[in-house]
Amino acid sequence: MYAVFQTGGKQFRAEPGSHIRIPSLQAEPGDKVTFDQVLLAGDDDSQVKVGAPVVEGASVIAEVIRHGREKKLIVFKRKRRKNYRRKQGHRQGFTEIRVDEVALS
């Protein structure tokens, strides 16, 4: 059983037992979260349900493992012959979840 769900403006493929890093959520580690915007759900028997835009009654139930920040990205801007240089770093926050169940009912 797998599902493609949407959170934080991005889409993720979830299977029970998988660990996924998603954009930051307002939840404490150990909390259960439910994602209702399931765009596609499939079984191992090649039975696929495609939503229009979401699959009715489908949800992904997961547990929050931890919060963290990604590796630093360097943003460097430069204009030639103008003595213009700007260097900036950025670290995106994430929430790591463990998918417990993909429910279709």
C-alpha cells in the first residue's frame, strides 16, 4: 500500500514504515499527524485510485520523529565590473516523520 500526499506545497510518496523529511510542522516529536490531501493511492496489486483532485476518504497517518535543519546552501550574487558581491547562507527547516498507516476507508 502506498500513497502520494501533499503538504507544504510539495508532494511525497508514503509507504508504511518509511521515513520522510517534509517542510516544518507545528507538532511535537511523538505526536501523531494525519494528512488528508491524498492525491493518489495504490495497492501492490496494481490497483491505483487517482483523485480529482484528492482521493475521498483516504489519509496518511504518521508520527513525528524529530525536527531539524538541512545542510547550508550558499546564495552568491555578483555583477561583473560593478564591484557588487553578496554572499548569504540558508538552512531550510524540516520535520522527519515515520509513516504508520495509509488508510483508504
